[in-house]
Amino acid sequence: MQMKNIIRFLSLPTLFILHINCNKSTGFTNSVFIAEAVASKIVPLKIENGVGTGNLTISSAYTVNGNVKVDFAVQGADYLNEYNTVNNTSYSLLSDSAYTLSASSVTIPTGNALSNVLTVSVDVTKWSAYQTGKLYVIPVKIVRANNGIATISGADIALIQLNAVLNLTAAQLGRSTSTNWGDGFKTPATILTDPATGGPLTAYTIEGRFMCAGIFDGDGNRWANILFSDPTAFFHIVSDGKLQPNSGPLSSLVQKLTLGQWYHFAMVHQAGSRTYYIDGSPLLTVTYTPATGMGSFGGSSGTAKLTLGEYRIWKTARNRNQINNFMCAVDSTDKDLVAYWPLNPDRPGGVLRDASGNNNHLTLGSENPSKITPIPGVKCPGN
């Protein structure tokens, strides 16, 4: 079998490695690709305080005998809509008013296999319609290379994904009396009710961010920190710093939480099963029976100094990509939100208001209401 036919069956990364030591005598046809898009089309670009920069470079399969100019173009809404449909994603196109490219082309010099750098500079403060909680991309594609050099399909386009670092204020809960217990937050009694049927939601997701800033004292008497509890389920942190769903401890999967470290949790319900996630990774799946009724979270013994941020309930079973891509913030107008509680004491309305517009506001437990302390300067991701 000729070498060019073998190539068709190689994975893209393998093909690039094989090309490193190739030259024309092997029978390969030279081609170009975006080096950063070899493993994945998604190329992250970090922005903080609205600004950030990233780089793209073009590589050829082997060294070129003459200067090769490679032209770029940013793809529009038609391309991104098709990509979202095919890949079940929800990317939004970043406005061209919020970024600049350092050039519209790069050059691979004679005797080299790597181009000069194309720099992408982002400043979302220049675009008034930018929304925190949406996932923005800039689709940059190779449109031509001179000297008759082709592109490698699958690595000729990069979706530059904005990963925003947010500076948030969280809510730390603690005891308000000598009983060493605070009741935390209560949701409306209809929070898990399907308004179309009046029965329980059969598919939904509960998620949030949490951190323990105090101590794990190991005292099991009246000791719990509630991540979420409803008529059919709970997810707690017990006195030794381990996670506990209602089906039993997760000590074999999460040995012990680290004090001062932020985590994301999710409870995804669908077709009679509930899956527990930590930091986007599924840990445990159990059966459950849908039920309506009030939910609660944030109940705390006080010793762990349970600190919470970004709680949401969705009327859909969120998939792993959605959980991972939207840990820090979401679009408050998303039609699938049942409730969205940023838990930011500095925001208008404080920690109790539902930012989704659905008026599912929280109340504090009345028996022994928690003391709430604002914790500023929480970076997400980063803390």
C-alpha cells in the first residue's frame, strides 16, 4: 500500500508527528494547518477585566522551499450556527468591535515549517452588548496558501474561545446563635414543579459553587454543611470534610475537601437517575423518584465557614460540556433556567434575589437564620 493511502487512516495528531521528519522524497504533499488546533478546534483565550491576548501560528507538514503566505478570515454567523447544530453547543459570535487581529495573513519563511505569530487581542469593554455568562468564540479559518499548498481539513480552523476570569463576591454562611447552626436558604415550594403539568420536573439540574474556609472538626453532633436538599435528595459535607449524598459517602472518590479551595457541584436528574458531579466530573449515579416541594441549601454548623456562589436550577438535564463551560456564570435570560441565585451580597437585592426573572426568590430559614458575610475578591476560575 502506498504511503499516501496509509495517511487516510491515521489520526490527525499522529499525522502531524509523522510529518515532522518528512521531506518531499517520501511522497507526501505538503500542507498547512493551525498548530494550536491540532488536538481540538477550541483554542482558549483568557480574558481578565475584559481584556486578553492569544496567539495562532501556522505550521506546514515539512519545511517549505519558498516563502508561503497564508491568509485568514473570520467566519460568520452561518458557520457558527451550523457548528452549534452539529456539535450540540451554544457558542455565541464575538462582535468584531471587541477584537483585533494583528494581520490578515502570516508567512512561513523559506527553509522553515512555522510561520510568524498572529496575535488576537480582545477587549470586550468596547462592545456594549457583551454579556457575562455567554460563551463567545472567534472562528478563524485558513482561506488560502500560495505555492499551491493545501490545508489539512479539521485543523484549518480555530474557534478562539473566551475564558473570562470573573471577580466575584460570595456569601459566607455561619451560625447566628449559640446552637452552632444556621438554617441557610429556603427555595419556593414550587421550585421543582413543572408548570405545564403541575407535577414534578422529571429532568432538571441543580448546581453551585462552594468553599469551606474554616475547620473540619470531626464532631458529628449537629454538624453538616448542606450543598442542596430537597424532598428526594441531599448533598452534604460532613464533619470530616468528606462529601455525602443521600446514598452514602463519596470518600472513595473524593478523599477529603481542601479548605480554602473552591469547588463546583452538580446534581443532574433525568429518567429516574441522579448523577452527582464535582468540578465537572461525574462521581456517582443513583436512582430517584421525582417529587415536588421546597429545596434548601447553605445550612451550616459554622465551623467550616461554608461559602457559596452561583447557584442555579435548570429545567433540563445539563450535559457534561454545559457543566464544565458555565461553572462561573450563566446567561441570566436563558430560557431553561428555573432560578439563578448569584449569591452576591453586593448586588442589588442581595443574596436572596432570583436573577433569572422567574421570581423564585430565596428566604432565610426562620428558626435559626444564618449569618451572611460578604467575601469579596473571589476569582472564578482561579480560587
